[in-house]
Amino acid sequence: MNLDGTDAASQFSLPRLELHAGAGGWTCVCHLPDGTTRPVFAGPAPTAAAAKRAAVEEALRALGGTYERELKTLM
């Protein structure tokens, strides 16, 4: 999910959230505007939608209010 509204499948832009399913549950990485990354959520979730919501909630804390509007539209 590119937070600038561009299609994440066709281009990479920052900031960006990446949500991945794995054997140990869901993981999410927040790629910050300065090029650094921060894991924002890891653990079990019953559905992809639940994992996405938890990741967005964590990203709100990681990014502060700068991208609040964009993140809340993902919930």
C-alpha cells in the first residue's frame, strides 16, 4: 500500500506498508519517507482484513499524524 495513493503493484513509493502472510502469522513493514524501515505488526490474525487493520493501527503510531488521513481510509 503506497500512502501517496499510487498503485503499489505497479510502482514503489514512500511511505509504504507491506503486509505479508507467513507460517508464523502476519508481518507488516512500514517503509518510511526517509528510506528506513520499521516493522509495525507481527502476529496471528484470523483474516487478511484483520491483519491489515492491525497493521494500519500500528502504522498510525509509527508515522504520527502526517499520514493519518491516508491510513484511516485503509481501515
